[in-house]
Amino acid sequence: MFLPSMLEGFMFLLIAIAGLVGAALAAMTREDAFDAANRQSKWIWVAILAGSGLVCLTPIPILPWVGAVAIGLYYFDVRPQISNILRGNFGW
């Protein structure tokens, strides 16, 4: 009974760290890359990622999952597109 709860807490701790690292990466990215990718502005993504990272540490049942989804959205959708734009790969 105690082990699943501990594993879930550890998982959300790792996701929170990933969110804070993502916020730092987004803060270091050029602002025009977000415009070229037709995404929210750089500072909105920094706020989303930092807030989601902090929310992943709360004990409220649904909030860590919402934060994890927002962090996953950045890492699996927004960041690859921005990386391609910055590298000059404009393909589909």
C-alpha cells in the first residue's frame, strides 16, 4: 500500500524537475522561434512549465496529472517543432 504511493510521488518529482528544466530551456530559446512555430509566446511557456513543475509537487489528486500533461505537451510537441525551426528544418 505504501510502495505505490511512494512510486507515484517519485514519478511526479521527476516530472516536476523536467518541468523546471523545460522552463529554463524555454527561457533560453529565442523568442521569435515561438512566433515562427505559431505557438504561445516564450514567456507564457516559461510560466506554464514553471507552474506545472510546482503543481506536480502538490498533494491535490488531479493537479499533478494536469501539470504532467502540460509538461509532456511541451517536450513532445512544442520543443521538437521549435528545435526543427532553429536548425532550419522546415519540412512537414
